[in-house]
Amino acid sequence: MIVEDDAGDTLLVAEMLSDVDPDVRLTCFTTLQAALDDWPADADCVLLDLGLPDAVGLSALEKLRVQVPEVPVVVLTGRLEDGIGPEALAAGAQDFLVKGQVDGPALERSLRYAVERGRATAYQRDLVAAELRSQENTRLQRGLLPNPIIGAAKLGLALFSRPGSERALLGGDFYDVVETPTGIHLLIGDVSGHGPDEAALGVALRIAWRALVLAGLDAAAVLRGVEQVLLAERNDDERFATVAMVSLSPSLSHVEVVLCGHPPPMLVRGDEVSELEVDALPMLTMLHGRSVEPVTVALDGAWGLLLFTDGLIEGGRTPGTTERFGAQELARNLAALVAKETARAELAPMLLAEAERCHGGPLSDDVAVLLVGSLDWWR
């Protein structure tokens, strides 16, 4: 596209370009305002005269850069001696050409380079914008991860999560820890499906659980409240969630457990690992008024408690087979690591690494692990 009020100069430019590349299509305007009013959507580059009837000097370039900043501009000037060419470059032009001192190949080369530089600049701009969005999303996702509400160290605690998506920090699996006068309350859950919608729903359920627990409601009321939030916030009628709620007594002498379609926690005593024997209620969305009665399990001596989501146990047991890794394999691996006196904070990532080794690669499902233990068990 050319913006030039001198018909002779416009004709000369058209002939030079036609001689070099007959396929070049040149759209002509005699004023800047006319060009802006009827701007062609497919304009790759603008050849701009700095002596137009409605814009003289750099004002034409500046106005053009404001209105269409993404289109590269090559300045056409007949005033080499006043230094306006370098000033135009500083103001955003890709190049400047002097009338009467340029031939067809030089003109075509200047325009082609301007287009390529413009594309490179646009790509870099988009890349920077994408990086800024990524950083903002990362900060947002980190801000949505829970900060445990727990007082002075009464037990050891380790939290671990690994979304199925490599690009995410937050998945549909969620967990939380809250201390109240009635004890230390633990939550781990899994929203069906994978993706940002499921992650957002998991955050909503976690925050609802935290608020209800801090309000002093009992386990049944908390569970029904979380289910109500799930029913209200899910984006399709097939979406459900599983949860495990565990409440440690203030003395840490016993634990109360409620499961809704979720794998039971594993209790570690010495080198022995066993699943807590708890009958699970249906998954959330299917309670339908069922009675919620927590199961009480005594805790004595040194102990550890592993809460996890099914992503940790549903990978393949052997690469290339359909046999599942399973809870028994997880229990054996946990017992072996404990027997080796593995640092407790390293148990979760090492359990995941072993599950992925057996699976033959990264697990596609989200994984969350919450590990607690008495201080004499924690090391």
C-alpha cells in the first residue's frame, strides 16, 4: 500500500515494483485520512510519503503507528538533507527511501525486509504476551493451592500434587489441612475429568470444605455442604467427585474417617502398611440422604497415615499390559521405603516415581498425596 499525493511518484513506484515482481498488488491513497478510513485488511506494508496534504513530516508516521501499529511502514521522503530519515526510523519506521535515489530492486528489497521484520516483531510481541499470561496463570494457580491452617508442630505433614498436564500447576485433585478445637482435619479429593474446569471445581470444593470445617459443623453436615457446592458449580451433570475426610483427635489418640467413593488411607505402624478398613459411601452427587457415620480407628505408638488419589494406583503395573498398579503394590512400595528409613517428606515423590516406572512413563491422571505422622514416626 502507498500513501502518496503525487500521482507521478505513485506511478513510478508502481512501475518499479511491477518490473521486479508482477504479482505485487499496490493499493493507493492520496491522503492519510483516506487510507485510515478505507484501510485494506490485507495490507502487508505501507510506503508512506511525509509530505501529504493532511499530514506533514513525522506526524503522518506517528498517527499511522497509533492507528495500525502492527503494519510495518517504509518512509518515502524527498528531504534527505534535514535528517528526517533517521528520525523516522527512531519513530518506528522500518526503513526510509529517498525519492529519485532508489530503483526497483532496492525498493522491493526494502519492502520485503520491512514485512519480514514486522512479522518478527509481531511474533516477539506475541511471545512476550504469552509469557506474561503464563506467568500470571502460574501465580494464580499457586495462589489457589492450600496453605494448611495448623498450629505448633504436633505431627509431621507433607503435601504433594502433580497434575496430569505438564503445563498446569493445579489439577482436579485437591487436599487441605485445617486445625480446630475439635482436632486436625484432613481432606483429599478427586474431581472426575481433567483440565482447568475440573481444577477450578476442585478449588471450590476445597474452599467450601475449609469454610464448613472452620464453622464447626460435624462430618455429615460438612460432607453434605460440599456435595451441595459440587452440584451447584459443576458444568455438566456427569461431573462427580470422590473425597476422603479424616479427623485426628486433639490428643492424636484416634482418627475418624469418612470415605465417599475414594480409596482408603494407608496406616503405617513400624514397617507394616495396611489400608484402613472403612466402608465407603457413594461418590459425591450420589449420597441421596444416606447416613454419614465416621469410622473411628485407634492410633497408638509411632504411626503414619497416607491419603492419596486414585491417579497414584491406576497406572499400569507392567509397561504394555492392562494390569493395574493397584493399592497392594502401593502398600508394598510404601513399606519398603519406610523400612529403608526414607525421609518422610520424600515418600510421596518416590512413590510416584515407582508407579511411573512400573507404568512405563508419566501417569496421565492427576495425583495428590497427603502424608501425616506422629512426631516419633516422622524423620
